Amino acid sequence: MLFNSLEFAIFLPIAFAVYWLCPGRFRWVVLVLASCWFYMSRNPVYVVLLLFATAVSFAAGILMERTASPKRRRAVLLCALVLCLSVLFVFKYFNFFSTSISEVFTFFGMPLNPVVLNVLLPIGISFYTFQTLGYVIDVYKDKCPAEHHFGKYAAFTMFFPQIMAGPIGRAESLLPQIKMFRNFDRAKATYGLKQMAWGYFKKIAIADTIALYISKVFDRPHDFSGFSLVLAAVLFTVQIYCDFSGYSDIAIGCAKLMGIDLMKNFSCPYFSQSVREFWSRWHISLSTWFRDYVYIPLGGNRRGRIRTCINLLITFLISGLWHGANWTFVFWGFIHGLAQILENILVPAKKRTSTGIVRALRIICVFIFCSIAWVFFAANSIGDAFYMIGHMFDGASSPVGYLQSGFISIGLAKLPFAFLAVSVAALAAFDWYSLKTDVITAISSKKTAVRWLVYIILTVWTIFHLPASNSTEFIYFQF
């Protein structure tokens, strides 16, 4: 079920009404049933995998709590990790590794036919796998107690606003909220609706609009050259941010309707002054997950500079692979890891403070770096990505023709470009002010005429772009 679909527009009010009309002690039941319906609307069969990950992690938590033996606790943890990751490997990575091994043998003159499984990737499997594994590891480290009520734990792992693409919830913050009795909070629900509206604006008015023009470039990059490739790279940088942060805004806002607070997942990432800062602002639930469960256990920055560099690179290589079973994602992770290593070596932390023009230049440099790195993320192959980067400035010796041919090649006419520019300007202004204040709260505090004018303009502008959107899936559904 897509957030930007008529089906969800019918589902959410029903789930909301039933949830709050139901007695408090039974609301977890509503969440489980609503979440199952939401998830099964995509493919009913794959709910079995979700239930398997839920059951394994639930049982592992209780078993670890009931034994004081460190060896047995470690064995239970290892068993849970292997079982959950094995399912993820089979459905997401088996074909990738099988094909890669076959290509290596073929390269050395020993042709080998790869074994390929004809299975579809279950929606959200990477997200709920990491959420359940985070719970198991936290119980093992005594960061949170084991949950003994399977239904309430299932509500935690299946919670429908976040099941498809996060944010990846932590048991210590989300589980108590699911178990807690609460009264309806009108202010929180109202804020949630406004956050959802902003998420829909980013998804429909910006991300889906951009997709109309650049999808063909990444599908057939060799048919394009020059400024059209620059446009594709820059526009994809905006698209993936609006698409994924838009999903997160809708998910977080939707959860607020149920009285539940999910963690913030984006914090104005394109105003970062370093790659390290970018990752503290981008996909925060995932970046902190890798920090806490991969980077720090590897040793973090506690074992010297060389080991810190190795730990960073390993973490980002795994992060890249998490995003997709393709060498393009691994290379994308490698680029980001390498960039952070170079930052640590060349720009010591004490020298990173800046003001004025230096800050602006750093923000621009980070944006350019991210745009180039996103080319590898979006491309079908590493070869396609290098082609795009290598041919971006073909014809640049004639600036006017270079720019005009770029817009013409991707089919972006003056009026659609003007509309898109207005939307992106609104996004930039929102994020800029978000660095210092909660924009939604600030707008809500304005006079009635002012704030309702903003709400109406935002709603009309979003609806205006609906026909072009055509209920496009969110990019992160593929992960």
C-alpha cells in the first residue's frame, strides 16, 4: 500500500478511528491488525517472513534474559543473527553473490553458470530485519529489557507507518510508547497532519516531478551527454532527498496521529559542511544504527588513526551493500567512507568551524560531492556512472548551446522548470529555517489568515502535481 494512493487515503482514517475508539488495553491489537493489512496489501505471502523475524527476535530476547551464562547468551544472539540475516541474504543478496562468483570464474577462463533464485524482494525486509536485530543486540547488552508480550512486540516490529522504509525504530523508545496508555492528543495529531502534508509536497510536487525527466537518463545514459547529465545528477540529488525524507515525514506524521513519536530521520542534510555532518543529518535512523551496531563494535575511533580509517571504510561498504545488491551501491558506500577518511586526515575537527563565505563554499562542495556520489547510487552499473561523470562537460565550450541542449534533451520546458524551481525554492527555505527553528510550529503560531493561506497554497500546489505523480513508488521501497 502506497502512502500516496487512494487505498491509503481510505485505510488511514479507518485505522485512526478504530485505534482511538478502542479501549487502551486493546490498542496494540488494532496496530497489529492494521499493520498486517497494510503490509499484506503488497504481497500477502511475505508477511510470513515478517512474522518469522518477529518470532525469532522475540524468542531470542526472552532466552537471553532467562540465562545468566555469557556463553549461552552469546550463542542465542549468534543464532538470532544468523537466522534473520540468512533470510535477508537469500531474498536480497543470493543472486548478487552467485552472479559475482560466476563472473570471477569466467574472468579466469572457467565459465560457471550462476544459480539464480526467481524470487521477489519483500518490501521493507532490510528495515524490519535491522529493527529486530537492533532489539536483540540491545537485550544482549542489557540496554533494554526483553518484551514478554508477543502481540505488543509484534506491534513494535510491524508498526505500519515505518514498516516499508523506516525510520528504523529502537526498542528503548518505541516499545514503551506502544505499551503505554494515552489519551488522544489533538495538538500532536494536528502537528502530524501538517508534517504529512509537507511530506506529500516533497514527494508529489518535487520528487515525482523530477522523476518524469531524469528516469530516462539513468535508464539510457549513453543516449545523453553534456549538461543533460549534469541536470540528471543534480536533480536526482534533490529527488532522492524529497522522495525519502517525504516518506519519513509522512511516516512520522502518521505515527503522531496514533500518539506515537518516531525518531527524526532527516535534518537538512544538504546544508552540511562536511561529509561527516551530512551523515549525521541523512537517514539518521540508519546511520546511527551502523554507528552503534557496526562501527563502535569494530572499535570506532578508539584504536588509533589507521584502525579508525579501516572501521569507517568497512562500515560504509556494508552500508552501501545494505542499500542494494549491486556493485554500484558498494562503490557509493566506498566513496562516502573514503571521503570521511580524507576529511579526518586533511581537515582536523578543531579547524572545521567556519562562518560566512567559507561556510557557504563548504556547503556547496559537499552538495557537489553528494551529487557525484548519487550518480553511482542511481546508475545501473559502475560503467554507466563513469560514463555520465566523464561526459558531463561535453560541449561546454559553447555555454549557451550547452545549457539549452541539456534542458531540451531531458524534455524540461520553461514553464515546468519554473514550477519545479518554485517548489525547490520552498524546500530550500523550509530547510534553511529548520536549522534554527521548528518551521511547522512557527507557521502554526501565526495569525489564522496567514497560516491558513500557507496551508491552502501548499495543498493546492501538491494537488496540482498529482496527475503527473501517478502514485509513483518511493525509491527506498527497493531496499
